[in-house]
Amino acid sequence: MATNVQDIITKYNKDKTRLMDVLIDVQSEHGYIPKDITKEIARELDISHVDVEQTMSFYHFFSETPTGKYAIFLNDSAVANMMGRQKVKETFERETGIKFGNVTPDGAIGLFDTSCIGMNDQEPAALINGRVFTNLTPFRVKEILRDIKDGKAVEEMYSAAFGDGENRNELIKSVVQNNIRKKGPILSEDYTPGIVIWKKLPEMTPEQVIDEVKKSNIRGRGGAGFPTGLKWEFCRKAAGEKKYIFCNADEGEPGTFKDRVILTERPKLLFEGMVIAGYAVGATEGIVYVRHEYTYLKNYLENLLQGARDRNLLGKNIGGIEGFDFDIRLQFGAGAYVCGEESALIESSEGKRGEPRDRPPFPVEKGYLGMPTVVNNVETLCSVVKVLLNGGEWYAKFGTKDSSGTKLMSISGDCKYPGVYEVEWGFSVKDILEMAGADEDRVQAVQVGGPSGSLIGPDEFSRTLCFADLATGGSLIIIDNSRDLLTDIVLNFTEFFVEESCGSCSTCRNIPNMMKLKLEKILDARGIAQDITDLEEWGKVLKVSRCGLGQTAGNPILTSIKNFRHLYEEKIQKDKDYDTEFDMAAAVKASCEAAGRIPNLN
Amino acid sequence: MSTLVKFKIDGVECMAERGTYIVEAARENGIYIPTLCNIRGVKPRGSCRICTVLVNSRPMSACTTPVTDGMEIINDTPEINDTRKSIIEVLFVEGNHFCPSCEKSGNCELQALAYRFQMMVPRFPYIFPNKTVDASNPKIIKDHNRCILCKRCIRAIKTDDGKNVFAFKKRGMKLEIIIDPELGDNFTDELAQKAVEICPVGAILPREKGYQIPIGKRKYDQVVIGSDIEKK
Amino acid sequence: MSKPIVATTSLAGCFGCHMSILDIDEKILDLIELVEFNKSPIDDIKTFTKKCDIGLIEGGCCNSENIHVLKDFRKNCKILVSVGECAIMGGLPALRNGIPIKECLDEAYINGPSVQHNPKGIIPNDDELPMLLDRVYPCHEIVKIDYYLPGCPPRAELIWNALVALVTGDELKLPYEVVKFD
């Protein structure tokens, strides 16, 4: 039975900052968000109707029209395409008789593209009503569509056994595989949940906790690498009646999926890390911002949070520490890469569009609801538990001088063993290729750090992963020489940035698309030398965008021009300094048809 | 205790109240930093990026960054100005800006900036997007062809109880400004007038009015935008 | 030394830019001293009789004939200049760019209020007529354009200054007042 919208709104205390949650519930309930409901939401939350509309229309997974009884979102990442997405897509379209972006006339099935869903090691993959389907083949698509025809519930449509580890958990029951290939301090099974809260925190002051984290030299794992201890200290010292710890589990960088594995296998480690951060900073509330694509983990995680409350690892006087109150809630996103940017993530959590804020002020001074807020990556918060357990000095021994500790790498693409590898910083790309079972003679390029990172060639494979050399949030995509680098990778990544721009900055809203069109011109063998120069120049303008998304949106093209210039040069016309894109036959077709005359093209 | 801070713009010693945004601080010191989405008295947003300056060699939006003691700001260099010109050109090709037929021509800030930077032709290809004119509101006309999505109307126009009348819809290249039908229909004359005035381009227009000032006498026909600040 | 040769044309334009050339008043006498005109409505030479140094293009391209003329100009002129908003960005004719061509033609020849008598609903289709393009194209999307003079029309002073600079090779310094888009 349909839940009343009133109930949903009441569930969130008529709080307009919980608009995201309200919309998520309505979307999941109805399969779309009808106008009469948005009107009701606006009235009940006492905001204008356009406020509801502006948040709603921002996110990929909110729809103002029905998305079908079975809403199928097929991942469109570069690796999905490398692994056979096209055939899967064609099968979906042939069998349903509709094109992607549409719903079948009977309203049963909706087909939609979606940006990377964090399953790069088991592509092609799709979300069907929020459940994940991996390793899709045309055969599997037909099975799924047959099940849909039979009216099966989505949970009943799995044919394979459930995935490994906790993916089999009663509350997850998913075919997703963890593919953990190498373990270190974070992924190690040697961990007793709550041990730091019970044994360490009671004996330490918050300042001592911060000192220990500083000693470990750990830097943020999201990619930017800000020293964690320092961030906590800033927040601790900032004035504010309430403080917040955010865990950034938005993991939207195509090719990254390590946070999904942590959320599945080590969520307690993460929650303990947040409690530690809360203690150090003086925060009372923690929020895990989880990307929409991982909604299938929701019940499992909620259950663990309740378990932690029951065991006094969350709640009041945690670990017996008088006056230390801290609780955690989950905040789900609704499909927006930019929400991985910390201030956009905060905006989104406040029920707004995920537009990055202008900084300063930084979140540590003025974050969630205007209060001092720490935003840390999933992996950072997990690492901190081990730092406190074994000491900062112990942790600092891992890795390199400027990059201490370990890093979870999400490795995918052309290799035998895609999956998650926990390696010490300082690993070379070559080591990783060997470890993942890539045929080194055939690897033409590696994308380090996802689309916003760099595309490097074999002459740079001896470079090492660390903040001083190749900084990365953890995505590594291996591309062998069977691929057309510019079409399969660079164009796909550029399209990703076009799709995911929030549109707030004039630069990022427009230039990636202009670069995309120019790249297509070159790929179409119509390019001239000036086009390459233009791409380089236009890419520079993007650097003045507000946030990291905009600043790096040109990187797929810029780094490939830098490292694979010959691919561009061999496609351009060398004897021309100008090339029109004008095509007379195409341009006069419609008018000649309208007038009923045969085009004279001589 | 003095709350003045000292900073430098292009090597020139300047002073301003602590916490003043760079754009305002520069203005007080007789230095013009080009802006477009910014408007005095309204919370800045840094969305057009035209006011980009280098602060301690990093690009920052001058309208949102407060000055601090000892800050070194670089504003007027060929590279920065070319970036600004690029952005103006981006805005021209993004929409359908046919100046000769526009009611705002001569008083338009986008056009005035293009004049200041002597834009002869945008370096980017024209997009000729399919945009609409929304004439459903009783007091104003919203021409999406000319909208540069600066967010001024969103930020500045609120109802008495603080509700948004304008808002963004969608994202990225599909981004557009929408007007709340209910709140928009109940616009007071003052608020409608304010919306028209606050729009830097000809995207929000009053109904049944236009072309009231002859060519040659409009705001930017003879006077360079920003020159009032530079003269000081 | 022989004088530089100038050609001009109006494509999808209104001849306003040509009017603006004439608007240089008494400097027109200097102009004749400075350059020689070839193909141009000003002297009514219909086809190129020799290679030219400078081609001034007014108007964008809305039909197949505009394309041919523009390409002919590119072939016969060393330097091409887009003169005015229409040449630069399509201008007023480009206001139709968002409208499907069939709708435009139907409105012009069948449904429009100015249509007096067209009982068979014929859209002119004689082979001699230029074919309408799907949209109005700026000139630089068809051929390489070397310089741009904006305005609707460009101020006479702008055209004059630019021509002199091109002919003499001097640097072009433009006062604020002469670069305008309307």
C-alpha cells in the first residue's frame, strides 16, 4: 500500500533540510515524483514550489515522469563499454522495443543510461529498482526481461548465487562481488569492533587523539590529500554550538568502487572511525553520505548502526565516557557526481541542489547547517581506527615519506584480476599492472585517478602512487591496445563531465561540451592542427571553475593530448588550415522536402 | 583596535576593512575587477568566474573571497584578461544574444564587458540553442535566450517571508531559471521592478516597455564599464 | 604601385552594412584614392574580373546561393572580413534558427497573415531558386574568415579604420565608441 506523503514528511519532522530524504522516499514509492506531490511537499515544508523543483530536477534518479514499474539504469562508464555494454544495451532495446531514455507504452519497463555505478570490476552492470545486476550479457538480459514479463519481484530475478562475503548477508542479498585481492590494515580481518572506543578513547583527551592522528601523517583519501589531523584540529578550534562529522561515501569517480567494498565488509570500522573523529572534534552527530547507487546496502547499514547503539558504541556516554554523545545517520544521494565534492555534499544533505559552495569559508568553519564540519573519506576514517589502535608512529611506517599508510586501489579494465587492492603508497603503476594480471606488452595506457586524473602511457608506468607523484583517489583503469583510446576512453570521460556538471559556473557548464564537439570533429577526421591548440587553450579556462569537477573536467582531453599527442596528430588533416563542418546536402534536405524539389548539389 | 588589513593588488598597496570581499576592497582602492554575476548588497555566488584573480598564485573568484592581511592579488595581466574575455565569449555563444533587437542593448552588462574587452567575435562556435520566451507572468517576461544563469534573480528576489521566487531547474547544459507560478503571479510592482533591474542582461524584462533610451545615450554607449571605479 | 583591390557583397543581410560603408561621408573620396573596387554592389561589377586583396562580407548564409558566393569570395580574395552581426553570428535572419524549416516555409507561403492567394499551398520550388538552408550560418562556419567587424551596422568609422589598417598594415587601434553590437 502506498504510504501517505504526509507520513513521509512527518517522518522527517517537516524539516525542509531533509527534503532529499522526502524526495527519495516519494520516488521510491511511486517510481516518480508527481507534481501534486511536489506541491504538497512545498506546502508542508513551507518552502516555495520552485525550491522543491530545483532540488528535485538536479538529481539523476529523481524523475517528474514515471520511470516504469521496472526502472533499469544501465551503467555507461568507459569500462562498462569495454566489457560489452553495447550488446547488452542493444538487447534491452530490441527486446523491449524502446530506446534508452524511454518507458514502454504499458509503463512496465523504463530504460535509462547512468554514470558509473561503482561496479567496474563486474561490468556490464545495471540497477533495476535499486538492486544491482552485474556481469550482464545479452542472454542474461533476455532472462531478466522474461522475469519482468512474469511479474517477478526484482529480488527474485537473481539467477546467480549471491556475491562473496557480506553480500550474502540476509539484509543485503546481492550478486555483487567484493573481489578483494590484497589486504592491509583496513581490510584485515584482524579487527574487533569497538576496541578503540572501549580501550583507547577513555584514556585519551581529544587533543591527544588529534596528536596521534597528526603523528600518523595520514592525508585525506578522497584525492586532495589534506592532512587529516590538521582538519580535525581546525574544526575542534572553530566556534560553533554543534559540530558534525561527515563521511563522504559518494564515491562517484568512474572506476572507483573501494568504498562500496568497505561499506560491505568493514562498516563497523568506518563507524568507529567516525566516533573517534566525533570525540576528537567535539561533534555530536555523524552523517554518512552514501551515493544512491549503494542504496541496496541501506538496511544492512541501518541494522549495524542500531547494533552499535545497543552496544553503547553510539548514543549517549559512548564507551563509558561521561558526556560523550554521538550518533550516526545515513544520508543517501540521488545521483550526482558533484556531490562527492565536500561542500556540494553538505548542500545536498541540507536538502538542496548539490552545488559546491564558494570557499572560504571551509566546512571546518562553516559546514553543515552553518556549523563546523569535518568531511572525511570512508577510507580515511577507517584508517584512523588503526592509527589509534597501533599508534601514529606505527602507521607512519607504511608508505612513503609524504604519503603514509595504505591506499585501497579500485582496479578495473583490461586485466585478469580486477578488484580492490590495499597497497602501501609508493607502489609503482608497473607493480600494479603485474599484480592485477595485466598483459604488460599489450597495455597502452592507464587512467590514474578516474576521469579527473591523468591518462598515462607506458613510458610513465614506473611512476609511483603517492601525493608527490601520482596522487589518486584510488581508481586505476587499465586499457590495452585493442581499445581506441580517444573514442573508448577520452570521449566517454568527457561526456561524463558534460553530464555531471552542476552548471553553476559558466565555464564548466559549457566548455566540456565544446571540447567534446571538437574532439568528435577530430575523431571524424575533419580536424585541423588549430583544433588541438584550441582544446589546450579552452581546457585552461576550465581551471578557474569553482570546484574540482570543473577544474579537472578538461583532464581527459588535456592529459591525453599531453601523453598521446600522436593519436590526435594522426587524425587531423595536415594540408588544411581550415575545415568547414558544413554539409550542403544535409543543410538543404529539409527545405527541399518541404518545397517538393530535388536538391541541386552541383 | 583597527580592523583594517593591508594587501596588494598588482603590486599596489591597498587597505580595506577585514572581511571585505576582494572585489569591493579593490573598488574602495580605485581598482576595477570585472564582475558579472556579482551585485552589491546581495550575497555573492562566484558563478560567472569573470572576477577571477590570482590570490597567492591560485585562481580565486574575487567576489567571494575576503581580503586578508598580506594577501597578494594579481588582477590585470594579459593572461587573466584573456581568460575573462573567453568567459564573456562563452556566455555569448551559449545563448542567443542578438544585441540589435534586445531591449537591454546599451545597458547590458554582458555586452558592456564585451565592449570593454573589445570582443570582435567569440572564439567558440555558436550553439544556437533552442530556448523559449516565458511570457506567462503578468508583470515580467523571461527570455531564456538571453539568460546567462548568473543567479542574481534567485539570490536577490525573495518574498516578504523569505521564500524563493526564482530558482534553477535541472543542471549542466540543461540548466535554466524558473519562476514560481504562484509567487510570481503575486509579484508586487516593486519586486517585479527589482527583478528587471537586477538582471544584468535582457533576460527579465518589464511587459509593454522597451527601447526607451535612444542609441548613444544609454549607459554603456560612451562610458566603459568599470571606468567610474578606475577614475576615483 | 597599384591600389589594393576590394570586393564586397551582401549575403543574408539588409545592405545596412553597405550603407555604413557609404556613411564615411567625405572620406569616400579618400577611399577611392586608397583602393580600387572590383565585384561589389557599389560599382555594380557582377563577377570577379581579377583577384582581390580584400573581400568585405555582409550577411550570413541562409541559402545555397549565399554559400556559393561566399566560397567564390574566399577563392578570389586574399583577406576576408565578416562585416556586421549577420555575417558574424547570423543576425536577424538567424532568429529562425530554432524553428523547423517546414514551419518557416509554411508560415511564409501558406499560413502567414500576409499570404493573399495560394490556394494550392505551393511553396516555391523552381530549380532556379536558391535552396534554403536548415539554419542561418555565420560566415566563418563556411569558409575561413580573417577579420571581424561587429555592429548592426558596424560604425562607419570602424569600417574605415579597419580598411585603412589593412591597406597600410598599421596597427588597428579602436576607440571605445566604435565597437558596438547594435
